[in-house]
Amino acid sequence: MKSAALAPMAALGALLACACGCAGARVTVRADNARYPVSFSGVVRDTTGRAHNRHSLTKVGAFSAHRTPVGLAYSALSVPSTYDISDEINVQVASSCGEAVVNLAISVSNACTVLNFFPLLNALPSWPGCVPVTITGDIVRRTDAACQSQ
């Protein structure tokens, strides 16, 4: 009798799991080859180790990078799985005559609602999902430093 009472609840649970799904993606953000310092805070150190904050830094530009990785198998496989922002940092900081990027922020949005929330199909491991990743920051240089072309 107990198994007969659990059958409708199990069916309802399976239906809800199929309707909700698990589509999405994941990505690792790196900057291993950046030629400039990058900081998540408003403080950055120069080559001598001296810390510079908003009082000794001048904002000379805005850093921005964007990528939308696609994931399969409930986000276990994402293409690309790593997003290296080194090239974007090197180009944008040099073109702004900056010395570093501070206040780096990584955000994701829910702009892939068509893929991620497609009823029933997104419960399949082969259904793709995606996550738009936006990275922003302030390009700065020391207030007393002159702009040197690099």
C-alpha cells in the first residue's frame, strides 16, 4: 500500500525535474599573461611593492571583456572552459596609456533564457546551456606618472 501511495509523488517529482532542467555553463577566468597588474580592489602595487589607492591613481579608461561559454551535460562540459583575459587587458591598458586595472568585477547574466529554460528539453544532458560572462574594471595610472607609449 505504501508503494502505491508514493508512485504519484515520484511521478510529480520527475515531472518537475524535467520541467525545470539544469541547463547552463561554467567558466574559469584567468589573466596569467597580462603585462599589467590586475586587482579586484581599488588598491594596486607598483613594481617596487608600494601600494597605490584612489588618492594616488587616476582613471584613464574602462576595461571591458565579454564571453558566452556554452555548456553540455548539466554544465560539466563547457566550451570554452577557460577565459583568459590577458590579451584584452594588454591591449586596452596600453591603448589607454594606463598602468593597471583595478576594481575588476566578474558578472554573469541570465541572457540565455531560451536555451537555459526550455521546458523538458533542458533536462536532457545533451541540451546546451550558456552563461554570458562580463568582466569590467577601471584602467588607471599613477597620478604622478607620465604617459609612456608601450
